[in-house]
Amino acid sequence: MMLMVPLRAALGAAVLYVACTTSQARAEDASPWQRDAHSALRLLAGSRSGTVLLGGVAIQLQPGWKTYWRTPGDSGVPPRFDFSKSDNVEAVTVLWPAPAKFDDGAGGTALGYKQQIVLPLRIVARNADKPVTLRADISYAVCEKICIPVEARAELAFASVASTEDGTLSDALNAVPKPANVGDPNPLTIRDIKRQGKTNVLVDVIAPEAREVSLYVEGPTPDWALPVPKLVEQSPPGVKRFTFELDGLPPGASPEGAALKLTLVGGDRAYEFNVNLN
């Protein structure tokens, strides 16, 4: 998914991490690691070409620890990013890799990432002929049995004609769910979405090549807290049916015609569907 982030807005972000095998990477391609007791974070810079630059945020987590997606599920805290102190940067496009599910320790399901992760960033420069320096103030949570808040600050100049991080950032982009429409003939697709009564929603998924499939749903604004869809045990033949309740709506909000985002993940494939709830 893509979100155009105004520079003075602090946005939730989940970060996709990369294993740090290039410890000798040039200084201008990666900022120094900012470490706390359970994680480490740094910025990555792709090759400089024109006004649109590719960058990333890398997070390394200790074994057993995790951090959260833009929508954390039944519990958790999504990361918050502020790029407003950057030089010659007009806006940042944040792209979110598909998350994994894990037990939140309280009987619910959380969404996020373990081990290592990189969140790709597309950065628009104000002036293609002037230097670009990305500065990020980042708040995120790392969790094992309890969650610990982390505050980090990172800075990186984009200067390389050919960055040593281009391959890493390309892999991160490939992990971002691809846009799709209901009924598309993809190997993993949503066939139908329908209401059952006033509060229940059914989503029928076709996934002949994937043994395990996950579905996540988001409302039109971050203050919608919809539950994680659950797989129905008795699904129709050839279909994986998911269900969720229209719970967690903000006061006064109506589900009628609401713009929902559905993220479908199976195997190494992930797609995102933007739909209006009928």
C-alpha cells in the first residue's frame, strides 16, 4: 500500500528489516545503527536520480521480540514517523510490507514483524539539483511478553549515483502487497464480499496454491479498530471464507458505503483490495 505523507504529519508505519550483511556499506548509503536494549534502527538510501528517491527504514529485532504493522491488530502500537526536519524533501511515500500474525499474549491476534524488517520509502525532493538529507524522528514499540516504547532519531544524506542498498530496497518493494480488484484472476484473490445481517461481513477467497492464507481489514481512517478476520471452518467448496464483525467503529461512524482496505496474504504473494462496503 502507498500513503502520501505530508512532512509535518507523524504517521504510523510498520518497518520491514533487512539482515545486515553489508557492514562495510558506504556511509552515505546507510546511517549508523541506533540501538536500544532489544532492537536497532537505521535509514537506507537508494541511488540518487531525479526528484523521486527510494529509501528505507531498517529495524533489527532480538530473537523473540516483535514490532507492529500500521494496524497492530487486537493490541499493540504502530510506529510513528516524523520527517519534518528533512532538507529539500517535499513529501515521503510510505510503503508497507505484508505483516504476519502472532498471539498478543492476551487471547487476541497482533499484526507485525519479527527478526528483521525494512520499510521502503519514496522521497520526493523539492529541487532535483540540490542535496537531499532525510531526518526521521521515530517512535515504535518492541514487544516480547510486554511492550517497551522506543524513541529513535536518524539522519542520512542521499548522494550515491549507485547505492550499495539498491538490492535490499528492491527486495523490500517486492514484499509490499500489490493492488488488486475483487474478482481478478490472480493465484490469490477475493471472489466476493457480502454483508450477513447488520454487523457481520463475509469475504470469500480463492487460493488454490496457498495452504495458509491470512486476511486483514482496515477502515477508512486510523480510528476504526476493526477486528482481525477469522477463517470459517465450514467454508464452501473451493473457497476460504473469512468473517469479521463491524466492531470498533468510531462514535457516529456508519459502515454503510465505508471504504475498507483488505490485505490478503498467502505464501509469498500479497494483494491489497480497496472496496466500498455495501
